[in-house]
Amino acid sequence: MKKTYSTQEIEKRLSEAGVQPTLQRIAIGQYVLCDADHPTAEDVLAWAEKKLMKISQATVYNTLNTLVEAGLARPFRFPHSDKVVYDSNLMDHFHFLDEKSGQVYDIAMEDIEIKVEMPKKYKIKSLDVVIKGEIKN
Ligand SMILES: [Zn+2]
């Protein structure tokens, strides 16, 4: 499940991360963390330009980096795209890619079973799983 954040919470986390929580940054935080779904930096920029009018690309990129540094979003690269998406679901989870629509869905780890057995010399730190297919109607 996605966590929802209040404006105050986003403001607080930005401050804690050492950046001035301007209205623009808070709005970007709200969009990335609550409203958008695995957006790319380009998605966020397009949204911000539409919504916030005067905003620099640097502000958008810096804010995304701040959200990552503050531990609020994780950058993730899907194998089907060369773009990094920002994932606000901080629970360990896997992804399902609907190849028809390109839509990405979060799959809770407890909903599927994946068994990984590695030779002892490898220490696993994380496991990214992207399952491709299509949504059945
Ligand atoms: Zn995700």
C-alpha cells in the first residue's frame, strides 16, 4: 500500500532533509508521493509546468533528489525503459508490467512466491522483480 502524506508531513520531511520547504517543493512532493504512480522525472516536470507555471527544470530535479535523500521515494529503473521512475511505495515489493498499456503495478511480496537460492558466496542485498504480462479482463 502507498503511504499518504499530509502537506505538513512533506514540509517537515523536506526541512529535515535540509531544504527550504517552498510551496513548489511541497507541491512536487505531494504529486510524487501521493498522486502520481511511478512517475519519471519528465512526468514530474510536465506536470509541474502545467500546474505550477513558472518552475525550473533544476527545481524539479533537485526536489526529486531531495525526496530520495529524505527516504521518501526510491529511484527505480525498469528493464523496458531507460528512464528512472520514482517509487513512493517504500515497502519491499515487486512490479508487474502490463505490456499492452505500459502501466506498472505494485505487487506485494506476500502475494507471490519467489524462491531464490544462490551460491553461498553471494550475499543478496535486494531483489528487483519485474513480471511482464497483461491484465486480464
Ligand atoms: Zn513500485
